[in-house]
Amino acid sequence: MFDSLSEYLTNNYGRGFSRSNVASMRQFYLVYKERDSQIVQSPIGQLTIKGNWSFLVSWTHNTSLW
């Protein structure tokens, strides 16, 4: 499943969709699917956002924790 999806995404969207990345994306979704409001951009993308970021988890931070 991951091999064919990886190939499809790479062909249609370019780099970044290796088998291991697609597997990590799926794991991320399974863990956070009920908490989608906690999934945010990495800090550089949030520079104009004000508020409490203490409980927000970005893709970059999450992949570092695994």
C-alpha cells in the first residue's frame, strides 16, 4: 500500500513522499485525527499568529518526537 501511494504522490506532487514519509504521515493522522485543532504549521509559519501555542504540535515537532 505505502509503495504504490508513495509512487503516486511523488509522480503527482514531487519529492517528499518516500515510503517512510508516507508511513509517518499515516501514523501522524492516526494519532491526531481527533485533535486536528492541535496540528499546526511549524513556528516559522505562525509568526503572525498570536495566542497560546503551548499545546500545539506541528508536523516537524512530532516527527522529532518519534
